[in-house]
Amino acid sequence: MGIEGFIDAVAQEVAPFGITFTLIEPGPTDTGFGAALDRAPESDVYDATPAGDVRRAIASGDFTLTGDADRTVAAMIEAGDTAQPTARVTLGSTAYISIEKALTSRLDALRAQRDVAFAADRSR
């Protein structure tokens, strides 16, 4: 979310100059990148975390690469060639599901704080 916040802020600043940003959010894509990856030694502190789960899935071959590299690249090029680019392009079902889950969770948390948020306004 740090990169998203940075891009959102910079995009607002440079929009008056005709500069746009598109944040590409791909899911796991079969590119061969991981084949030559140097992995750090395992750390016990991460064992029971999502990072540990991903490490084990990669090591066992259970980490599913749902994205197609050619289709992902084609979608990225198309996004770059668009006259009116969108702020974000989500590519792949895994990315879509993960982002939807995260945004729904954030929206639920925000809505749960509605009364607290409105109570902080000046009385009228």
C-alpha cells in the first residue's frame, strides 16, 4: 500500500502537466523469474507467517502461477497505449481475488468506524 499511496499522491501533483500513472498489479505469473532466484536462508521467526507459507509453497512446487506471461505483457502494453489510462490495472485472477478481499476488508473496517468518525466533527 505504500507504493499505491505514493503513486496516488504524485499522480495528483503532476496531473495538471498531463502526466499520468498506471499502477500495474499482476498476480503470480509464469515468467521463469523464480528459477534463478537466490533464496535467503530460512528464518524461524517467519515460519508461522504468510511469508513462511509462501516460502514452503514455492519450495514444494505448490505455489500456483496462474498468470500467463504473454497475456500479461499484452495487457500492460494495451494499458500504456490507452488514450485515457486508468489509475490501476489488475492482471490475473489471483491478483483480482486478493485485491478485492483486501479492499472489502478495509471498507468493512471503515464502515465500522462511521459513528466515531462523524463524532469527531465540530458540532453545528
